[in-house]
Amino acid sequence: HMTPSEQPGRSFVVEGRVDGCSGGRLRGWAWCPGDPGAEVLVEVVAGSAVVATYTATDFRGDLLAAGMHDGCCGFSIRIADPTLVGATVQVHAIGADGVRIPIGEAAIDEPARGAGSTALMPVAITGHRIVGYLDACGDGKVRGWAARTDESAESVRLAFFENGRKVMETDAHRWRNDLANMRQGNGSCGFDDPIPENLCDGLVHEWDVRDADTGLSLLAAPINVLLRPGVPRDQGRSLKSQAIPALARENAEPPLRLSVVVNFYNMKREAARTLTSLSREYQRGIGDLAYEVLCIDNGSTPPLEEEWIRGFGPEFRLIRPEHCDPSPCGVINEVARQARGEYVAIMIDGAHVLTPGVFRETFAAIEADPDAVVALRHWFVGGDQRWLSEVGYTREQEDVLFERIHWPADGYQLFHVGAPIGEHVDPWLVGMIESNFLVLPTQFYCDIGGLDEAFDEPGAGFANLDLFVRAGLSLEEGVVGLVGEATFHQFHGGTTTNVSDDEKDSRVRAYANKYMRIRGEDFVGLEPARIKLRGVIRDKSAMATRDHTLLPLKLGVTRRVRQGIPDLHFDDGARTYLQSAYAESGLYRQTEWMGQRVALAPADLLSIQAIIVQQQPDHVVTTSTDPGVTAFLASVLDAAGLQRTRISCVARTAPAAQASPRIQVVVGDPGDPAVLAQLAVEVADAESTLVLYEPDTGDAATLTARLQAYARLVSYRSYLVFLGSACGQPWLGYSSNWYLAAIRAFVADSPFVIDESWTRQWVTLCPSGYLRKVDGRTSSLAYDHSLDNFDELLRSC
């Protein structure tokens, strides 16, 4: 119910409601409509005793939508006293005059408690004007962020409790660029701290996260967290814990060099190409290699025919298990036990087509080390099949791709119509988590237990990943990863590759949970250092993955544009190359703003105008000698309605005329102390100052000193923009302009950070050049730059 309090003599009106109690938490809201900014204290009473108090300042979107000020008038009170379970409590709101107004009652239920399963991260953090998330907890670290919803620059201190006892505390003050991009505080509200070693015992703990200053809980309910020791990924991983019973191998005569075990289920179309790629006619340079291909038909309808299988060559044999389980692990192990080959290749998914040098390069690696385990990387035919499956890509369209490369005439042409799974721009150098053509000494495969049959879900879940990791950890030398050879996954109804992202994520999460139950730990792949690279690049398209978008495939699949992942599809190296090429070409000199040339990238003009609109500066300082820059600034200020904002432009000589009366020219060298002193006087009465610095020297030490000098003019949360940082090292290899070195040295010892949110368009002349002030909060008039280095100030006292 709602109880307004409006009695004679009162100076306020309280409104509130108790929504109810769930999981031991009492929820509701309370506020003063006549004084929306006033905080209302909520009191919980059982009988005549006050059992809890709370300030109703929690943010709730529904309250904001209802017009209740800023939405920060909710409460969520944890009732920890077990004797109150089942009791009905009264809730009062206490306004500014101290009068208690009843706003409702509720029956207290059992507190929410974990049932042994761990919380699914991230977990929301909400409280007294505090928002954030606990992103991860485990592996020796706790990570996340917490920020205040008001304008306070004070960081949030979090305390972690177990069974009512504080076990650790952290200060959420670390800079995170993603938080700055989301406009969460000033970006300096992250935490990433070690968990005390005595807690990292591999067990599940029930934790509560509280505001260290008030002691109030910031979680909806305590959470269960699995606290494992924080060790390097491979160090300390016990092979004993990974071990499964060895397989008893049957004597097979006569012996062969290789047995390929390939599993099929309802994929005759895909099987035809897979088996062709395993044939003697297709594989190059194998001479009289003695091998067999054991083709498992794991319950297909209609079944594969034995005559059809033998049509691929005398090496091919069909195996139909008497009993077909959803998981192929059992039948693959049974077939591997009977394999005649000295080495066995496991292909758990029969939809993969091989390149033509796989056998040759595999045995070249085995000749170098007879105990080697050799792995191939995955590629997709056609590109990202998960996305393509959502937008109408079909098997028939994939058939067209095979026709266009005249497969199987040259199997290396697959690289022209494929993309590496994961789409890394350096596909041969990134780590591996599994292989669909994993070659092991057959006895070794049996000794480590083969595929773990505990992975009994359809498709076998993480069984293949588990085999890859166990094999890699069992060998001192790790795994040999072939370069230049690969398997290409064809489009079919697989359990994870050809389903929607939501369904894939759901299945993968189920597989991960099953792995945790079997192994007692989360899945962790092999370290890249445990994968030895070997091979030859025989087709340049195997390296030029960035050129794939230029191929004239023209299949007409969809009008939709795939949602790309910038950090994956266009890495730092590609961006650096693009920015260098842009600077070298001089295209930025052709940029125009309202008919006047401005020597900046169009994306930089958009970023600077957005900063001006966001910051509403009272004063702008620039050292740019480009008249187009000052004209651009004046134009933007006019458009933004900032009529009183002044522009101070540093120039070595006075110009004949100015584009705007708001521009004041300061004549002199930008590094002259007299010039800097004059600028300080001009911005003294400005509450918000923006500085655009264009360098006139390339020396890193001199530049760093100049940046430090101009930084003193910048107000809290505003920017110092380094114009033209792309015109120096390391973007232009022989340049004597060490701009990036100066920026990094400046940021390392100042209250500024590089805000990359303004260079997300990539084509910029100012990479790493948007520097935001995140520490200190004062006007330019009262600003004391000595406070930026507090340690030095203390030493001087």
C-alpha cells in the first residue's frame, strides 16, 4: 500500500511502499515528493525492537520511469536474524523532521542460500547510490567494477564477507577503458585484486559483498563462489586428476602405418567430400603409405552403404555399431582398440574436409619425433557458419563454392573460400583448444584412455577438447600444430557450429558445466607455448585472411551485415597500418569543414565537436597553426550555443585577421614560460577548459614536458587532445617525431588516461591522442597542479 504523510505542521510529505520479502530481503521504496533530493531513512521494526535501518537510495528503473526524481529511492534490506523467519515486521519511513510514518508490513521468509552451485557471473552490485558488477571471482582473483551514481569522485570501497566475517577488502579505483566508454563514473572504478591464499582451497564459499563504509550489502542475496588457487594455466594441473582408465588394445594384423577413425551421423553429402579428401588420389606425396580409414556410421537414417564407402578406395571400411549412443565416444574408442595402424587419427566430426598435404606433413613431423602428437586447425568453408546459418546460408550455396574452386582438383583452394574458426588475423600463430584431425601413437591413445566416455551428451560435448588437453599435458614436448594444412568444416546440422548464437551459447554452457562435473574444474586450453609449429604455407590465401572479403563470391545469401568484433577482425596491427597509410597519403589535408580546409581526419572533427558538446567548455586552448582548426572550433561553439566560450590560440606570429571575435591570439613559442603564464591567466576563471595541443617538436622528452605544462590548464574530466599523433613513431617507421613515446611517458606520471572511445572510427590522425583528466576536481582558478603528485608533495612537507 501507499501511505502519504501530510499532517498539519509537517514540512514534508513521505510516500512509500513495501513490495514484499523474498530470499530474506525486504524490498520497497520511499521518497519525499516535495523535496525529491532528500534521503528517506527506512526502519524495520519487529514488535518494539528496531531490527534494521536503511537509507532508501537504491536506483530502480521503474521508479525513474514513474517520475520519482532520479530513481534512487528504493531499498533492499537483508534480514539476517534467523529468529525473524515467519515473523511479520513493520516498516517505517523517517523524513527530515524525524517523524516515523508506517509504509507497510511483510512476513520474513528464509534467506536465499546456495545449493552447492556457483553463481553465474557477472553479478549485479547495487546499493546506496552505488552501481556495478562482480565480473569474476576465482582463480586467485576477484574482478569487477563499482561506481557512485552521484557526482562524487570518491571511489567505492568494497568488503567481502563470509559467515559474517570480513575476509578481504578492495578499492574500486582502477582505470578501465571499457568503463570510460560506457560513461561509468570517470572510468577509474574497476578492481582486480588477489584473493587471500588461505581462502583459495578449491571449495565453494558463500560470499556477501558490502559497502565497506556503511556495512550495507550490495547483493540481492549472498552468492556461492568457487575459490581456486591462482596458478599459471598449465602449472600445477594434475595429470592424475585428468586420468581415465586405459583402453585394452586388441592385437591387429597385419600392421599398418596409420588408421583414420572418422565418425558420421546423418551427413552423406558431407561424408562424400571428407572421404574424398582422405583418399590416396587426393593426398599428395604419400607414396605407398599403408593406411586405413575406419568409417563409423553412428545410426544414420538412411544408413551409409558399404559399397558406397568402398568406392573411395580399398583403404576404406564401414563400421556399424550394434548399439548407437548419443555420444560417439564409446564407439570411437572401440574402433580405435581394433585399429591396425601404428598411429591413429581421430575425427570426431565427419564433416571436415582435409587439405591435400595432411598425411605428408603429419608423417614428416612423426619422422622427426616418433612420439609426437600432431594436430590440425579448424577452418570454416564459406566463413562464419554460425552467422550464415541465421541469415539463410544453405548447403546448396556451399556446393556452389566448391564448384567455383573446382574442388577436388586443388585442395589448397579451400583457403580461398574459407575462414579460420575464431577468425584470428594470424590463424597459424594463435593457440588451439581442439583438433578434428588429431594424430597420436595408437598405444598412447589407449594408454590415456582415449575419449572419456563420461561425456555422454549428443555430440560428446567437450570430449574432443578434453582429449586434446590430456594428450598435450601427457607429453613433455606438447603438441605439434601443422602450419599450412587444415580441416575445413562443411555446413551441416552440427550441435554447435550451425545453430543460432543463443542456442550455441546455451549448449556450450551446458557442455562446460558437464566438464566441471567430470573434471572438478573449468575447462582451460593448452598454453600456446605447448604447441610447436611445423609446416609449409603452400597457398598465399592461407595467410591473406583479410583479403577474403574481396572475393567475388556473390552468393546472394542475405542483405544483412554481420555484426563484427573489432578487436578480433581488425586487430591493433591492422589499425596501426591503416592509420600509418592514412597519414602517409596525406588524405587528411583534403578534409573540409564548411568550405575551409582543416588538416584533421573527419572522424577527429566529429570527436572534438562531441567533446565540446559533452564538456561545455568555458575556454578552449589550442597550439594549432592551422587556421582551419580555429575556424572549426568557433563554428562548433556557435552551433552548440556556447556564446561565452573563448578560444586562446598560440601562434608564433600574429595573423592578419581572425575568423571569430571569440578568438584571442597569444603570440610566442608554445613552450615559452611567458606564453604559458599568459594562458593560465586567461583560463583562470574557467570552470571547464579543453586543450588541443599540436606539437612543434619531435623530441620525446621535450614533448612530455610540454604536455605536462599544458595539462595544468585542463579541468577535471576534460581533455587534452594531442593533434596529429599519427605523424610520428611508431606509425611512420623513420620519423624523428616520437609522439607516442611522449604520450605514454606523460600518461604514466599524470592524472590523465588515454580515452580510446574517441578513436573507435579507426581512421584518425590522433591515435592515443585523446587524453582525459580523471583525477583531481577543482576549477582552473583554484587548481594546484602540485596536487597531481601527492607523493612528491608529502616528501616536500
